[in-house]
Amino acid sequence: MLPLVYHPNYSCPFPDNHRFVMSKFVRLYEYLHAQGLVTPDNLHQPMLASIDDLAIVHQVQYLNELFHNTMEPRAWRRIGLPWSRGLIERTFTAPNGTLLAARLAIQHGLASHLAGGTHHAHFDFGSGFCLINDLAYTAKTLLASGEVKRVLIFDCDVHQGDGTAAMLKDEPRAFTCSIHCEKNFPFRKHPSDLDVGLDKHLNDADYLTVVKRTLNQLLDEQQPDLVLYDAGVDIWQYDELGHLDISWDAVATRDELVLQECLSRHVPVATVIGGGYDKNHARLAQRHATVVEVACDLYQQYC
Ligand SMILES: [Zn+2]
């Protein structure tokens, strides 16, 4: 069975009417559990990361300010989430979830994290609901230990992966690619190794062509030994923060073509859920489940 990574602390107590849907993690877990896709055999739980662990990509002062709630109010407002002990615990756990999913992918070919993709977090500041950058952290940790030699971060969230791009710009062994809506947050973009900025209201066929062509080209050129796939579902046409016209079916088709392309080349791939925004929280959880459902099917076939 497809290895899944999740921690019960992911959905901390949080205002229910907030734009960021904190309940989506537990809802996603419960949805997958009801589908029979999570069992004690394939469920893996990450450990809380220490400040020392996270310092491989973040400034220690920033990490301490996060942990002890001593950040300037202006810097805190940029993150857009209310501070709480629960928020910090989930924030220091989820990066290790992505790292664990990546290690399971290296071992088994494919693994999914039921969180992750906090790509707007930078070296010394947080932004856009992102405090710690799990993608940069995972890439740097695995490169430092020698577990991988070349990582491709393939970020298909509708928003540009500015934090990941900035944090890995001097790391030639980690290639960052972001395929996003150009006229959307963040409005000041830090260049990735490859940015594909899409027009507003792009349709299914054009979107899928771009994703497929870009991934093929990168797998050929970069020959990564691991892909971190940010399967953000805010590309969906009715997402509250996306501006593309992508149907629900095309979200699944995208996930399928990305995973299939990696697996058919025997490149391990770990998925993270990325962004998704919806007042209907149950529907949002189902949307995030798409990549996991696709991964479960392909795992039977390839792994
Ligand atoms: Zn997003």
C-alpha cells in the first residue's frame, strides 16, 4: 500500500471562519480512512523537528522568534495566521512529514504527505500562511546526508514558489520549477530555476500540455534521483485564491500524468498537498485527496 505520512497535530485548534482551512488535514485523513486508503500498515507519523534541524534552511533567530512568539507584529501579520502553541507544534512537525515522505519514496518509489508545500516561507521570514519551508528543508537535508544527489522540486500550486526558489538559489543540486498563475500572489516573485507563469483563466487542455512538456523536459535534462511534487489544488476553477479555469477532472489528470511520468522512468516521487481554499471544508478535503487517490492507483501498478 502507498506509504502515507500524517500527524494528528496537523489540524490545531483554529478559527473556523479563517481563509486558511486548518481543519483540512484531519478532514483529508478521515476521508482517506473512510475510503480504506489509510491503515495502520501504511501510516507513518513524523517527529517534531528541532530548531537545529530546521536551521539547515532557516535563520536561527527567526526560528526562535516563531517558537517563543517574540516576532515583531508586522512580520507576524505577513504570515496571516494567529500564533498559538498548537500552530507552532504542527509547523515544526510538518517539515519532517515531507522529509519522511521523501525517504519513503526513495525506499518504495512513491509516498504521499497529507500536508506540506509551504513554499512561501523564506530564510528569515514567513509569508502567505507559510512559516517553515518543508520543500527546501527536505531537499537540503537529503542532499547534506548524501541520500540523494539531485532533487527536482516540481511545484504546481497556483501560486509561485518564491520561498523555495530563494532558499535554494545557491544549491545547484536542487532544481526548482514553479508552474503558476502569473497575475497572482506573490506579486514580487523570486526567480526559480524555471518559472512558467500562466495566464489567468487558462483552460484544461493548455494547462495539461504545459505541465507535461515541462516535466518531460526537466526529467530529461536534470535526471533527478527524487522529485518533490507540490500538488496544490488551488488551480481548480472555483478555488477562492486561484484564477485558472481548471476542472476537477483535470486536477486528477495532472496528478496522474506527473506521477506516471516519474514512475515510468523509475524516479522516486513524494507528493505534498500544497494550497487549496474553499468555504466548503469537506469539498476541500476531497480535492486534496485527489493526488493521494491517484498515487494509490499508480502505486499498485508501478511499485
Ligand atoms: Zn497556493
